[in-house]
Amino acid sequence: MAAGGVPDGGEVEGVMRLRMPTPAPLLTARSAQDTRDPFFDNAKFLLIVLVALGHSWEQIVYGTHALQAVHTVVYTFHMPAFILLCGYFSQRFTGRPDQVRRLIEGVLIPYLLFELAYSATNSAVRGEPYVFTPTEPTYLCWFLVALFLWRLSTPLWRAISHPVPIAVLVSLAAGLTTMGYDLALPRVLMFLPWFVLGLNLRPEHFALLRTRPARRCAVVAFVCAGAAAYLWVPAPDEHWLSMDTGYTDLDVSRPQYLAVRIGIFALSAVLVAAFFACVPRRRTPFTALGAATMYPYLLHGLLIRAGEAAGLYPLLKDLGVTGQVLLTVGVVTLVFLLSTPPVRRLFRPLVEPRLPRRAVPAGERSKQGR
């Protein structure tokens, strides 16, 4: 996931750094703001709220029937939807040096910095040995590794025919292997179809979901999914939705694995479409915050670990429904606060670091400006 910024001539830096297409290379602050589609900023903010809620609910979810059902539904669609947006806003990535540079600044360097932070936090809170192993992402840092690799692979998927079916086959085949977790490869490959699907979507595809009939169908889809998840509690192994293990760790046969994964793809597709159908199309009080979702994404996990160290979650779990409501309201408030300008100014050197600029020859500058 990368932080939001001002549009710069149509360059797109991923779902966290949304840069909308513009007709001119230079924009004023006001015109830059006007080019942003509030629909996508609203979607990004709502998704980062769901990400933070999902990580927080994990601390108290087991033994709480209704919350476990909600947790299962959220995990069925929230990461596929976010990854789809990553692909959608990566369509202009061609691997130019300036694009790769911004990818390093906005994704790779923050990954290394927060991998250090989360490794130290896990050691302090959970008593785990402190080991900094950049090739084995810690906690939520896996997404940054995945985004970096997905973005680099964009030219490949733009060059081949039938990219989405091929990505689905790659995803299913990955689950039939016994690969380790280096570079979060299981998740990189198993979630890959959503990124590739985003690369191939167009504005008119989203327009189909921004209608009243679509919203009505979306409500029905979520109600049915929630009811099914409630009746299914306790839910199956969470690794089915986390996409971080293959069929051997899930203790199923290859045919069973393929059947369940295909079913999950279909269900996730329905709920992803339902989510986008429910996203507000106009500006809201949180629209502007959707342009900077890298901050709450990277920071909220540290606060979750702080709550764990303080013994907060057993207390909330003992409160039952009241504790669940308090945690939910607190996390939503926290995401709002972590997205605000003061927090962004404070943590910008870590979340949006900048490499020293190199001199660019005039000929290369003219090529990059095209």
C-alpha cells in the first residue's frame, strides 16, 4: 500500500498514492484536488478502516459468534478489493526510471523501515527473539513486499494475452506447492489475480456498480454472506482467506483445495463488487483522508501491539458486546486520527522518504515528460 500525493501529469503510484490522470503536466493545488475522483478516495479509506478493524478484531474474535461471522465476511473481500485498486492505479507503470524510483521511495524503503519497527515491537511485546530478516515480512509488512513485486510485474501482464485467466492459474498452482514464506510469495502469487484484474478494468466497469440497482443487489449479497458466515461459525481455517499457505498445511487433497479456492474466488468477486457498489460517489467527511492511507496502514499495527502489551484485549473481551463496540469505535477513530495532516507531517520521513535526486540529462527529461 503508498501514501497519497498531488497529481503530477497523470503518473499513478498505486492505491495508497492515488494520482489521477490530468491533461496538463503542472497543476495548482486546487486543480489537483479537482482531478481526484472522490469515489476512489472513499473506497480506499473505507478499506483501510476494514483492514485495521480486521487486525484488531483478531485479538478478541474467537468465542464471539457474531463478530467472528463479520470478521469472516470482511476477510473475504477487503484485501481483494484493495489489491484490485492497486492494479487499477498501476496501469501506467511501464518501468521507467522515475517510476521505479518512486516505487522504491514509496514502498520498498518504508517496508525496510517498518520491518525493523515491527520486528522490534514483536520482540518487546511477545518476547520473540529480535531477528531482522527482510526476506521474511513481519505482520502486515507483507503487503508492501507484494505491492513492490506486483508493480514491477505490471509490464509483463500488460504484454500478454488473457492475463487474468493466466494469473488465476498461477494463483491456484501456487497453492499446490510447498513454497516457504520468503518475500511473502504465497500471498504474492495467490492474491495476484486481483492485481491483474485491476490492471484490466476501465472506468466504465466501475460505473456499472455505481447505480441504485447495483446497491440494492449489494445489500442482499452482504446480508446473505453475513447469514451464511454466522451459520458457519466456527469458520474454516483462516488461512483459506489469508492466502498464506498451500494445500498441505490446510490438510486437504489437491481436488478439495482447488474446489474451495475456486469457490472463494467466486464469493470474493461478488462481495468485492458489492463493496464498490456501496461506496459513496460524492465527497464525504473522510474523502480527503483516503489520499493518505499508507499512514494508518503502517502505524495502526504498532498501536495494536501496544494494546496487546497493555493487556487491553482480554478486558475488552470480558465486556462482551460492549467491548466489541468500544474496540470498533476506537479503531475507526484511530484510523481517522492517523490520516490527519499533523500525523502525516510527523511520520512523513518514515512513510514517504525521499532519495537524493540525481542529475537527469536533458534528453532523458524530455522522454520522461512525454
